[in-house]
Amino acid sequence: MNTYKIVKKILQIIPFIWLIIFIDPSLYKLFWEYSWKILIILLFIRPIKDVFPEYKIFWEAVSLRKELWIISGVFALVHVIWYFLSHNLSFLFLFDSIMWNYKWYLWWWMFAFVIAMLLTITSNTFSMKKLWKHWKKIQKLAYLMLFFVAIHIALVNKEALFSVIITVTSYIIIYFLAFLYKKI
């Protein structure tokens, strides 16, 4: 078995290991952090590969995006579930009128979470075959999700605002460079 297949198998079991190890709802903050970092890696891999096509590591990383996305999606799901558990909130809270205020951090989270779950559910070969040409359109929602999550993080943690701005700006720049590189 080659190294690529071993890494792929390990990535497939990571979400389940985390679910078994961490049963403490107060760790929900840890899961958003990992989910956010994996999301950044996922979205940066493709444009970096386009800008630096001579580095084969980026080509290999692109092929692991489905597994990484599933890990990110599972971490986002655990974050949400454990947030509600640690704050003793019912999921009926989502239908409360306070949830529908765009200035509140949970409003942005809600839209990002719906996109995350949609992308997680469709990050497999079966969905690719069934959705065919629509699959790529659905997967492009990840770009929108990046902005929703960035706003959510900035509203939750004011100290993270600068790093969120740097991350989003860097992504826009690298994406633009990749676009230019493909056109040249």
C-alpha cells in the first residue's frame, strides 16, 4: 500500500477518533478552531496548486480534499452540538426571534453551518455521480461559507478580527493570482 492510500485511510477515520476521545461538551471551542483551520487549508490548496503547479505536494493535497472536508464538517457538527449542550440550549432556540438578527454571531453561524452540512453530505463519490454537473456548483458554496464563518468568528472573538481579515484577504489575493495564472 503506497503512502497516499495510507494517508487517505487515516484521514477517513480521524473524525470518529475525535468523537470517541472527546466527550466533554466544554471543548466545543476546540472543534471550531480545527474546523476553521481545515476549511482554510481546503480553500487555499487549489489556488496555491494553480499558482505553483511545479510542486507535486499541492497536486496530492488537492486529491485529499473530500476527506479533509468530511473532517471539517464533522468538527463543525460537534462544535454546534456541544455548544448547545454546554450552554443548556434547546435546538428550538434556533426558531427564537433573536436568532434572526444579522448583528448577532449565531445568525452567521447558522448559514455557515447549513452550507457545511450540505457540503459534508455531498463530499463523496456517490453524490458526485448523482448530482453530476450540479455537484461543483454546490461545492462552490464553500467560498460563501468562508465569509460567513469569518464574520461569525469576528463577532464572537474581537481579538481574532485581525487574523480573520488577514486570512480572507490572503485567500482573495491567492485566488486572484491563480485566476491570472490560468489566463496567462
